[in-house]
Amino acid sequence: MAVFTGQPFEFVREICRCPGCLYCLGDNLPDAFAELEVFYILCDIVQPAEHAMVMLGLGDSVGTPAEGVEAEVLVVQSFAELDAKSALAKGRIVMFNVPFTNYGDSRLFRMSGPSRAARHGAVAALIRSIGPTGLRLPHTGVLQYGPDAPKIPAAAVAAEDADLLQRMASRGQRTVVRLQMEAHFEGEVESANVVGELRGRERPDEIVVVGGHLDSWDVGTGASDDGGGCIVTWEALRLMKKLGLRPRRTVRVVLFTNEENGGRGGLAYRDAHRSELANHVMMLESDTGVFRPTGFGFTGPDRARETVKAIASLLGPIGATEIGLNGGGSDIDPSAREAGIPVLSTEVAGDYFLIHHTEADTVDKIDPLDMAKNVAAIAVMIYVVADLPQPLGQSQN
């Protein structure tokens, strides 16, 4: 996998130079991320009969030797099962076949599964794709190697292929897989966040932040994850500017870099703006696709939640009135945790995780009307929050 950030950053910087654009600046990130490339990928069942599986290497995975890794497969359906069968894992390829429930729970197997398998002596790890079963699509994503285990190659296989290996294991068949994956780091390069502001008319030092992330995995085009999120948050500010709406507080759009395999854009924003985090009244991230909006997730004080619910009631005509229990996002969470900032995230109705981190994440999946509704919902929410008489969470009387 290769995480691209350079070209989108340069493109957006050129947009910033256009007449009448928002005031723009950037958080420069020296050595911002490590670019990982996969040149060849192959994952085949070789015994009891040859069968080509569909796979994608995981982000930050090491590669195999040039000749690949060939070993018997141990299929497990939980970390507990792996621990119970630890004696069988040595010298084998461990296959984690855990059906998708939700992203937060299921991605733990992708993130930490390879190192947990390595601690038991596995030579490679395969992960059932983190997403709903559909059309034999493998889903990539980042892993995190633990410091106390060897780094072993790891890849995601389509759910259908994971279930095939499960059926063979359940029948007691000895199954051998060959994995070939050339992955290496090219070294770190400089990247940047892109930041634009619509300065507040009365309290410009108080800030509402909204944004998405510029980078994406190189499968598909990153249209939903997270090109759409960048566009709708940027467009919300552009729409406010076009309509001549200048709220009391500053509204700042941030297009973060390096969300997918490091999160350094979010960390850099926190560090660069640490002195003004106490003046951030709210942060919102759009990173769940731009399907039909249903409302927002919210994390913050109860009084702030009631205000957010009241604002969302304005969105009845487009059906985006729901306020869920959990808001936030990978890029805004570092700042929010440090300063206790209320956070929102967009909530949508659509097949986001069916195409998430796959070849199918392309622009044809985006409905222009749904995208416009996302813009409207975000614009209303951030404008009203930025124009409240008192900061979000305080009494507005």
C-alpha cells in the first residue's frame, strides 16, 4: 500500500491562491510520514488443491522473502482461540477469521493480530477483511507491530476466502498457503496539513474547527475515505463565505495529512496550536463517507449536547436531526483529549464499510444530492455553534 499525500496538498494549496478564497495556511510536518509500497502481492492455497485468493497487504507490514512464505494454515476465530492453540501456531500462517461486527471492535484483529500471532511463533498472518461480506473485496488498513514480537508479513483476504479456509479447517483438511508480498519503506518525506479560516467578526480568537483527511490508501481513489469529507467541510465554509455569513467566532477548516498510517497530521495540529486549544469551542470531523446524512455523533458536556440537539432540529427537512452518543475522529481526537473540547462527527446512512479501504472506493459511489445534504448539515451546525452568544456548553441566556 502507498499512502499518497503530496499531490493533494499541492492541489489544495493552488486552490488557496485563487482570488476570493479563504485565508489559508499550513501546518508543516517535516518527516511527516513513511511511504510504504507493495510491488507484488500473491496469496494462494497450494494444498490440498491450488486456489488463488484475493488479498491486499496491510499498511506498515513487512514483506516476505523474495520466494515468499509457504506454510500450513491455522484458522482461529478469536484471540482466546489463538492462545488456546498456541502450540499449533509455531511455523504456521495464522488466519484470523472473525466476522465483521463494527469497525471499532473488528479492526483490533487487523491492528494487533499479526504481533499476537508472532508471539506464538507464526511466520505470517492473514486477516479476514474488516468490513461486511460483499463481492469478494479485500480491505486494507494499518497494523501496529508490538515491541515484544518479531515483525511478520500480514495481509487481508476477502471474507469469502477466509470462510473457505475455515470450512477446510473444520473438515480437518491440512491446508497450505503461499504468501508473497514485496513491501518496504521508501523513507520519510515532508507533508503538511492545509488550514483555511473564515475569521470571526466579534471573537476571532475563539475557534470552531471542521475538516477531514487528505491522504488515502492507494486502492480505489479514496473518494469516500476521505476525499468526500474534505470537500464537504471545505464547501461548508465556502458556502458561508458566498452567502456573506460571518459568525461571531472563527471557523477553521483543516485538511489533515497522514491519518491512515500514523495520524501525524492530527498530532501536528495539536502541537502547533497548543497555545490556543483552550479557545477551541468545538471540533467536527467528516470521515464516515458522504452518504445520506442522518445527524452527528457528539461527545461533550450534557449542556452542550442539548444545544447541539436544538441546532440539529433545524435539519429536519434533510433528515439529519439525530445526535448520537459518540463523536470525534482520528484527526481531532488528540486536540480534543488534551483540552477537553466538545467534538462531533458526521453520521450517515450508507455502505461505507463495504467499500472502505478497497478498490471500490471510487467517485461513482457518491451521490451529488447526498453530498450537498452533507454540506448543508455541516454548514448549519458549525455556523450556529460559531455564532452562539456564549461558547458551546455555557448558558445562552
